[in-house]
Amino acid sequence: MIKRPWDPENKYLYGLLKSYENWVLEINYKQHTLGAYAIFCKRGIREFSRINKAEASELTTVMSEMERALCLHNAFSPSKFDYFHIGGGKENLCIDGIPRYKFPRDFAGILWVDRAWDESPELVIEDSPDQIILAIRNELAVTLEEAVANMGEERCSPLRLVSRRDGR
């Protein structure tokens, strides 16, 4: 099992998407916008300024793969991406990826509206329901594999990339 010190009770294990050498990619249990995700550094550092060259290099891969996975799926296909690092008392650096949507998206029977489009994202306080996290994770796990397989193609541009998933 992957060591995840930011979640010692494995309360949010169902959001796990992929483990890399230096990072772990998970669906965020607080869906600030549809498809929000978290990237955790495996090494016990809190400050972004302390990542080493290998971690920095791999972080761009993690971000690119996840951005591409979101772009490839019709139900997501964000207009752009925002990133932030707050820390929140965790001992492992956590970078939150926030897909941003100019127009609403319908996913899992919910109409997702990015009410703060083109401003700082609205952050939710409550955990999203487990079934929503699982639905997002299950959809993106497939497109993440596709994104990794096709990383040699044109870099993801949310406004130009043609989606290949059916967006169930």
C-alpha cells in the first residue's frame, strides 16, 4: 500500500488516482470545482521552495498528465487551470489543482457552476459525498491512462483539445 501520511486513517483512499516516484495524485475530497485534485509530495516537506530538481521535474509531468486527462473527457473539459498551495497543517506539501469552467458542466446528476469564474476560486468547506468522488475518480482514471499514453502529442490546451470521451 502507498504510504499517505496526509491521510493516516485512509479516510480518503478512494480518491487515489496515481502514485509517482515523488508525488501522489488524488481527487480532492473537497470538490471546489468539478474534478478538483490534489498533488502530494511523498517527501515530508511543507514548503514549495524545498522541492528538489527531480521533484520539480516530475511535478510538471503530474500536472500535464492530469490537465490532459481532464481535457480529454467531455464531462470535464475545463477552460483553464488554477493551482494553489495553502498547507493546512499537513506535513507533506500539497498542491491543489482547480479546473476552471467558463460554462456549467453536468456530471453525476449535478449541475456544476464555477461561480467565481475568472476570479479566485470559491473554496468549499464540506467534504463532497463519497459517491461523487468515486464517480469522478472512476471517469478520470480511464482518461488519465489515455493521457499518459498520448503525452507525446500536442500539449493540452483546454480551449483547443478535442475531447475523446463520451462524457456519460
